[in-house]
Amino acid sequence: MGSNMLLDIFVKLDATCGSTCDGTSEKPFTNIKNALNSISSTQKKISTISIYAGTYTGVQNIGVEIKKGVKIKSIPGQEVTIDCQKVGFAFSVIDVQEFSLSGVTIKDCSASKGGAMRIINSKTTITNTNFKGNIASVGGAIYSKSSKNVIYESKFTENVALETGSAIHSISSDIRILSTTQFTDVNGAKTIFISCKNSSIKLDDAVTIDSYIACDEGCITKHKSKSYCNTAIDTCSFTGVIPSIVDDTTIYTTGMLYEAYFNDLKPSSLLFKKIIPDNTIEDFLIGHDGKVYGVLTGYLHMDNSMKVKFRFEGKNLGFTLKINGVKYLDVTQTNNFDFPFEIYLVSGVSHQIQIILNSDTTGIGRSFKLYQISHDYRIFYTEQICGDGVQDDLDYCIEDSYDIFNPSNPSSDRVCGEENIHMNFQDCFNEISQNCEIPKKKDHISPLGNVGGMIGDLVENQYLWNVPGSEHFTYGMNILSGQQSKAPVFQFDYCVEVANNILEDPYRMMAYEIPPSLNIKSLPICTYTTHTKMYNSYSEFQKEYQIDGGLEASGDFKEELIDFKGGFSLDGSIGAARDQSQSSTKNVFVTQVNCTTTYIEMDDQRIRFHPMFLKDLATIKQKSDLLKIFDKYGTYYYSSAYMGGKLVQISTTSESIDTDEKKSKWSIAAELKLGADVEIPGFEGGGSNRFNLGLSSDEETYSEIQRKSTYSSIITYGGPPAAFAPSDSFVPPSFHGWSSSIDLLPVPIGFKVKPIRDLLKDTWAIKLGSTEYKVAQLWKEMEKVYYQINRVNPIPLPGDYKYSLIFDFQSTDDLPPTPLPKYILSIDWYSFGEKKSFSTRIRFVHYEPSGAQSEYLFPTKGSSNPLCIDNPQVSFSDGTISSKTCDSTIDGATTTFRFDFYGPNFMASTKPPEIYIDGLDNIGTSTLISWYTGEAIKLSRTTGEANVLQGFSAYATRSLIQFEAARTSLISASSNIGDIGFYIGASGSSRDGPILDYRYTIDKGMKKDFNFYNRFTKDFVLDTQKYEPVTKFYTYPYNIIGTTQFRVDYLLYIANNQDKTNWKSKVYYYHIIENPEQQEYLLGHVNTFYNLKPLTKDIPSKWFSFTNYNHKSIGGIGAVTDPFNFNAPDRAVDFWEYS
């Protein structure tokens, strides 16, 4: 039998055409197998086999193996029966992506698995089909494995399974049984109708079936809101009796609710309402003359966002289509209409489909039908019960996860119900960028023929090629580092069947399809060129890089991105130049070899945001959530770029280069060095060779230039990752291997960037709490904060100054949790009446004396694990006491903490600044010190007040003191050893009238000795003498018993000795570094005096250590007699810090 390309094939049992039968309506085939065999194996479109009335038997009509997509149906109005006569099965459907069977009866079939039908790894739709008297070991009527099946308005009558599943046996399948499908057993026997294993079986409420469903492992079966197989319990359940399909109280079923009205759409004009399972109305309100209306309401939800196609057919009607309350079609009354419609519907939502019919003609001949062109998803109607999949705020149901349109309160239903989706960003964000199916060229025939499904789409898509490197344009950029974002900001879809934007690359003999968002030009296959440019500093190089990249137009952010040197600061070339630069560096040479392959430009008017970016943006809960979005997606994007590859080497020198001739010579030497390092053909070189660089003979040689220069390693852009990184291999990196890969692995090497904020719609708004914000304005506000709190290098701006914020947490309950969240310090200050703002992120960092940094992890309950050694027991007349010499590590610190930052001189504010700390509810009484002006501010927050600034009252002071102590002898087991007192005096050697009486008690109950390297930092309040200059303080013993060694490391003394409150005060200091003669102090001595001096910008802030700053993380063991050393017992080091 030859094959043909017919799409409509006919079968008629008593056809008389004989050998001339070709399957046309005039010459139909006489059996099903001939009809099926006539379909060409290369035919792409699905054929339909229409069968005339009759009972079809025999080998040509049973045992039919379906191996390609096909639709088999009866001629409308004619009864078709396939009778196996108790021998064999009717259909076997294996590896078929689209098969449908409609309007037939299959009876008296038998097989081991699936008496009537065996379905394996396929997708099927079975409609209006009657399975009667079939028998099998499992699956008397249907056996399904690894398949997806929809069974609609069908009947299973008197089928038998010798083991299980008289109607259906399902393994690893998804089966939906819809509408009025019925299951009837043999003579009332309680048969297991459905048996399943690792499957999902869902039945409409209107399905007639007794509770005879058998579940094996991994099976989910739902009917009448009841879970037959799940062990989880819903918090709501169905009560009552499921009504018939025509009952107006049906609560969940496939189909639509049909409400008929006469004269108008008022409730009083309602004639009746019922469910129509097939969305069809014949003879609409026949016998009613005048104006009549019909309202059809249903819902649709999908697992994946996609375009859904509908078709509307009717006679003598007009209709209006609304989806989620938005009118999409308004068709005036006409004699006949056949109207296709397509709309994009998102997942996760139950979309309300409402069709309003109207007519003012006689009732004769009025009809309407809605076709949904997808067998995967069907319209259903629900009264929002448990188990319908629809989210209901009044109950919780395991499977109800879809939001639903609420016409009475559309603003809070989480469903997009706007004609202009940009007017309701929070509900409509997932409709702004639409997904599309896998593209394929129209009428393209794949080598594998009509494969179908996703595999087929991928095969047929093989002719499409994307321009290499264009995927970089889907990502944003962290503009501070210059690094590509972690997640894509944009989505490039090739959603048209016919490629209408093709780039032909004559240089590489390739053709590419270009997404609508990009304009691309191919460039000739390049010959690699070398170029060197000299800069007077790495800052000059970085600024040119920033300007070339487009940051000169950064507007309000110019200060953060260019003036501060923030933009692109982690780019490999800039980082290398910065790392090699020293105070003596006078010149920086940047040498590069590059090649460009294409030029790509973003079309700003056709950009499509990635759905996940829109989702993250629309679902923020607070302003600071934008900071996480900036971390994930960046704040800028590539607007244009030359794609290709380049190799860069940075060389620096302190040599003075003051002539063009010398500049040229050093540039040539830099190019020779790069060429030699990567073995570029045509370059030779080496440190031992002498080259004539085209200059006079007495000039320096290449080797002399190399000796005076510092060179970076090769920095690679494009090609294989780390192509020229150091390797353990004996094979050196190959320039040829790298350069030949650039066509396939290019990156942006010469680009312009633009801010993402410029792409945000002005109409987009979100609600945070009860306040509505414009997305673009909120983004801009937090972007500035993001740049300020994420400065890559703690190098001050011109005019910036160093500050320290000394926290004094009141209790361990106030300590930050672990892991540490983000805290932000914000200061609003005033310069000659103009309000200025500054923000920075509070970073909890531990600084070792060597300068090494690590995250500071606060103990959540103040627990400590000190380093201790046991002392020998000492016997006294009143008993024996044991003691330890201990040195607590940084984990033992529970209160004071130092945080450094740079900022403008807000100490010069013309009125008290407003200071806010976001995230920390209780900071106790803390201190903010300016190391430039030598002034301090008192901060306090214990009651949740937003502004933490607290002025110094008249004559008030504060002190930060660090001291060390060690008890050397014990003479009593029952008494405290003693107290240490501090006194602040105005001048001289007396302490008349005790202005300070601060005592630190050494308690025997602690059973430990103080040790030299166990430093104690205290923050306490002192009194001061009115109007007197501050010059000295001293320590004195108090009730001393025994001898204790003692030493003061430093004192920071903040005094307001005026008779009015001030928002800032002057800082005085003492430090042992300037007073080595006071290295050791025995408390048995008389009062010891210490000089206090005003703090100035010349005093290094690193002198003033805290438990997290210039302090060893594991402590140290020493003696008070040792010279003062931050790093004891190891050798002293010069503590690293930016000055």
C-alpha cells in the first residue's frame, strides 16, 4: 500500500472501491490498518482518520499498533464499534506524542496488559469512548505506563482484570478523568476500577465511580476533594453529595457554568444555570424572542506559562470575552462566526474565562461553541472547594496553590487584571516577559522525520545558531567590580517560526539568527595587534577605563563611581595596576594584544526582562531587599560592545619618563615582554638579550628596562578560562590555541554600559507595608546606598576622613546574630544650610595585628573559651585557693567593638546631624570618633528611637580605657584582692575632691589571675571640672591586699566642660607608646599620673586597639614586665591600616 499526504482519511466498512481505495471521502479504506499505513512516515502534520458506522472486526481492525501521531474518530452521529471477539487488543500506542480516540466503542478485547488499549510513553486524549467487556491480567480496559492521558466523557462497563485495575492500571503516568465519565462493574461486584503505582490520577467531581481505587507506592489519587492515596490530611474536606452535571450546585467539574438571562443581565432575569461540560450551546434559548443573554464562566490554570489558543464558533450571536476581568474581544452579532484567539497565560494562577453571549433575533438557529486548542489543559468550573487547585484564603488544602481572580476585590487577588499590565506591576510582573516554546523553522524537515515533542523541537531547531558571546548581554554588571552578574537580567527569545533577522557572516561562512533585542555586525577575521599606553598612575588608567565604559554619563552617581574610583575596581587589569602601584610609582604601562569578532548593540526599545528578575523585583518586602537584588543582578548592563579576546600585561616603574622618545622606548619594551611571555609569533625576547630599540646606543637596553620595571602576570579576556595561568604541565600555554578559540568564546572587550534604572517603567509601583513606592525612584535611592556601603577599597575620597564607631552593647542579648545581617549607618548633615546625606555599611570585621581580616562572629550568649594555665595551689590560714592565668580570646568580648569607615567631614555640620543605624535596635551608649578633627559624638539607642545622636550634657564626659593587670601573690582565700581606681584631674599632683571614683574589683570568686595580655577595655562616664583644661589623670590603689601588677595602655577621654549641652565634644588621649617609662606599675606604689593631650589627625588610630581591632584572635601569654607589644608574645609587627 503506497503512502499519501492526506490529512483527512476516511474508513467505511462496506466501501466498494476495491484496489482503488485511497482514503478519500469518495474512496474510503475498508479497514483501520490500511488507513493508518497510508500516512507517510515523513508527514509532519497530524492526520485524522474518520470512521463511518459499523462493527469492525478481524485482523485488519484489531491489534492496531500506533507509532505516529494520529486522530481516530467516528463520523458525527454514527455508531462505530471495534469488536475484538475476545481475541487480542484493539490499540497499542507506544512513543507517540499526540494520539486521540473519539466516539467509538471497544468491546470484548483481551490481552495480558490492557485488554483494549496499551499506552506506553505517549500522550493521549480519549473522548466519548465506551470500553465494554474487555479483560486482562492488569488494566482490563487500559494499561498506561510513563504516559499522560486525558479521558473525557467516556464509559467503562463490565471490564475485568484478573489481578487489579478492571478499568485502568497506571504505572508512572498522569491521568485526568473528566466530566461525566462513568465506571460500572460486573453485576454489582465490588471491583477495583483503577489501580496505580507512582502515578497521579485526578477525577472530576462529576465522574461516577465507587471508592474502588487501589494505590501502590508513590500514587496520588483525588476525587470529590478526597485523597485516596495521600497520608497528608487537608484542613478542609468535602461534605455532602456531588450533584449531577446539570445541577446548578455543582462545585467542581470540567466545563463552564452557563447562566441564561432574558431581557437583561440582572439577577432577577436569571432563567436557569447549569454546567456545560463541552463548552457548547445548541439552540441557545430557543423559543425566547427578544433580547437574551448567556454568561459562561470557567477557569484555566497551567503548570507552565504559555500562549493558549482558542477558537469561537457560533451563529446569530454576538459575544464579549473577558479574562481576569479584562475585556479582550467584543464581537457584534453576526449570522456566522469562526474566530481564532491567542493569549499568553501565566502559571500559578487560576485565570477566570468569562464569555457573555447576546442576541436579539429569534431563538431558531442560535448556537455557540468554544474550542480550546490544547488537550493538556481544560477549562473547569469551581466554587472554590478544597482540592480544586485554587488558593482560598479561608482554608488550607494541600493541592490548592493557584491564586484566583476576584472581581469584587481585584487589587488584592494577586492576579493581573489590567489592560495595561505596566499599571499593576506587583500583580502583572509575570506577564511582562512572556516565555515561548522551543522555536523551529516553519516546514523544516528534520533528518529523523516527524519526531514530535520536545526532542523533535530540539532536533528541528538544529539549524539555528546564536552569535557566539551574545549570551553575555543577558547579564547585568556589578559596576563596582566590573564583574558579570550572578543571574541574567534579560531574556532573549527566538519566538518566531520564521527567522526574520538573520546575520550572514561572510568571513566565517556562518549564518546566525539574531534576537529582536540585539543588533549585530560581523567583523573580519582579525590579525592580532599589540598596543601600549602609558599612564601617570593607576588612577588615571582606571578613570579612562570608566569613561570609555560610559560612566561619564552616570549623573547623580558620578561621585560614587568615578570620583571615588569605585567603578570597575575589580577588573583584572585595574586590579593588577593598583596592586603593583606604590607611593614611588610614577608610570603605569598597559600593554594588550586584542582581536574583535563582532560588534553587538542592545536595542533599548525592544529589551525583555528575564521573568525571574521581574519576580524578585516585584516581591521585595522592604527597601533593603533591593540591596540583595543589586548583588544578584547588578546595576548596569552592556549597551554595546566589541566582542573578542585580549591579553593584557601591566608594567609599572618609578623611573621618570619625561620625553616622547623615552616613552616610546619603554612602550616597545613592554610589548616585547608581553610577546615573549605568551610566545606571539614574530616576537622574540628575554631578560638576557640586548635589543636596539631604535634609539641611541647609550640608551638603556631591554634588560635594564626590565630590571627597573615590575610586570604583572598575563590577564586573559576571552578564550578558554585561565589559558595563560600558571600550570603544572610541562607544556607551555599556546598563543595559537588561545587565539584560535576567540571566534567561539569571545567576551566584551571594548564596551559601553548603561544603568538598569533607566529601563524601569515610570508606572511600575510596589507597596511596602501600607506605602506605595515608584520602583524607579526606590531603585535610585537604594542604588546610591549600595555604592556607599559596598566600597571595594577603604581608600578615602578627596576630602574624605576616617572615623571609628565604638559600639558598647549593653548586654549579650543585644549582640548581632550569626550569620551577620547587613546593618547600615546613615548620616544627614548640613553644610551652610544645605542638607547632605551619607551612608555606609557596618562591617563586623576582626583585624589581626598583622592586618589580616576575618568576619567577626559574636558569641550569641556571651560565652567564651579563654586560654588558661593552672597556677599552683596556695594555702592560707583561712583555707586553700586555686587560680588560673587566663587570656580570653576575641570570643570572650561581649560589649565593645570598633568599626572603621571613611566619609565626609560631617563634624563641620552647621547644626546637629541626624544619625541612623538600621537593623540594630539596641546599641547601648556608643561613641563615634573623628580621627581627623579629634572630636567625638555620643550615640545611644535603647528604646528604638530612629535618631541615635545623643548630646553631651553640661560638664559630662566619657572615657574609653584599656588596661592590663596580673595578680602575683595571694595572702587570703576569703577576701577580695582589691580594687583599682582611676581619677581624672585638672592639673598638678593632687586629687582634691574626687572627680572620678571608678573601681575595678578583682574578685577572688573568679578564681583566676589577671594576665598582661588579657586586656580590659572599658567605656564609662566621668565627671569633669567646670571650664578647667584637661591635662592629667592618674590611678591609685584602693583597699589593696597583696600585690597586683597593673598598666594602662591608653585612655580616650571625651570632655564637655561647658555649661550647655553640645552634640560633639573634644577628645583627649594618653598612650603608653609615648610613655615607655610607665611600662610597669605596681599597685603598692603611690598615685601614678598620666599626661592627657588633645587628639589630632597626626595620632595613628591604630594605636587604640579593641578586641576586634589590632588584637590577636587567640590571645597571648606574657608578663607585665615585657615591653608593650600588640602582637605579644610574638614579635611586634607594624599593624596594617589605611591612613
